[in-house]
Amino acid sequence: MSANVRVSALTPPDVLARKGGAPLVCLTAYTTPLARIVDRHCDIVLVGDSVGMVLHGLPSTVGVSLDMMIMHGQAVRRGVEKALLVVDMPFGSYEESPEQAFHNAARIMAETGCGAVKLEGGETMEKTIRFLTRRGIPVMAHIGLTPQTVNTFGGYKVQGRGDDAFHILRDAEAVAEAGAFSVVLEKLTATLADRITKTIPIPTIGIGASRTCDGQILVVDDMLGMFDTFRPKFVKRFAELGEASDVAVASYAREVRSREFPSDAHIFTDGKKGKTE
């Protein structure tokens, strides 16, 4: 069943036109309530495959399914009005062939109403990105540390040091030439991210890259401080909602056990209805 498609106020061509301009503000979202908040402040809202780790407790993004991405994409679509909505293509949904990628990307766009899809990979995905963009599917690329293939990197290591810098620069050039309207640079050295940003004609969106990128993105749960066990260097915690939630739940449990909650203010009587009932 197709989603009720709404045209975002911000489109992929609008994002492309922001190259070298005001920084693009980007965050992930996975639910309708949080999407409404993020939409008020951001230019791009990404339904990232990080949802598998953040909301479903998976050890990596590899186990995320296409159905899972579509479900969360539909939820976020209901909360996004002005930002560009982008949905990640999960592992295994686009690597086999350009035709496979088109089939699954078209399904994502039709069923979520998103404005673009994101996929990981540089030169190896050049043909696929060109195939998609020539058939009307806007693509946000993702190079550097690519979480879906993190096992090939030997872990979540900084990319772009030594000879590796040349290959990542070539990845950036390849996705731009193939028609991607922007590219995420994840966990690169600042020197390489600066060079890529100056070299390619499409906006770069950094996550652990450089302050000179054309935009920045973070996983929203990370920047809100929802987790104590995951504190990468590139994440600034703008709140400590995990700690605040723990305090709130502890207070609730204490009041229930002491019968302090519910109080008279939270129960109904047999008398005349009050204004809040």
C-alpha cells in the first residue's frame, strides 16, 4: 500500500544548491513524535538503518530489513512537513545489481513518501547510483566508514589515513559524477574531509569528519544522551535524556510502591465531572 505522499518543502535540488552556503542541519528520526520535533529545526531528516541498533537492540545495522525501514519511514513521514525526508537502503537491498537497487528504492519511495534514498559505497556503487538517478530516484551517497560493511574495516576505525585517503577521495568523486545530490562523510580525518568538500560539486554532510563540511548529521538518540555505553568522540551530547528518564522512572516506581501515586488529582470520583475529566 502506498503512503499518502506529501512533497517536502526542501527537495534534493534545493540541497544541492546549498553547496558552499549555509550549513545543512541533519538528524536521524525513527518515530512520529520525534520526527515532528526534528522537522522544526532541521533541513534533512534521515531514517537511518541505525534504527536497528537504537530501537531494536541489534548488534549492528546488518540485520535491518527492508520492511523495517519502510515501517519507520512511514512513521517519520507522518511527522515531517518541511524537511527533506531520506530513507536508508538496508544491507542486502541494493548491492546485487542496479536493477535490484531500483526495485527496492522505488518500493521505499512509494510506500514511505520520502524524497530520496541513501546507500553506502563509493566507486563500487557508481553504476548503481547512475542507474537510480537516471530513473528518477534521488540518491544521497555515504562513504568513509560505512557501517553496513564495518566488518571489512576491522571495526569502527577512522578512515582516510595514509594511502587510504586517495581511494576515499576517488569514492567521493565517483558518487558525485554518478549523480548523487549529496554525500555523507563518516569518521574521516578532517584534512581529507576538507579536501573532499573543496573538490566535489555536491554537498558533504559530516559525521565525525570536519567542521568545514556543507552540513552535519548525528544519530538523534546519541546527541540527546539516551545511551551511557556508546560515547564516540564525534558526538556532542546536547542533553542527558537517558539519565533524566532513569530518574523519572525511579520516581514513578517509588511512588507506586508507596501508594503516593495515583493521588486524588489522578483518579476519578462518583461526583460531578471536573474540568479535566
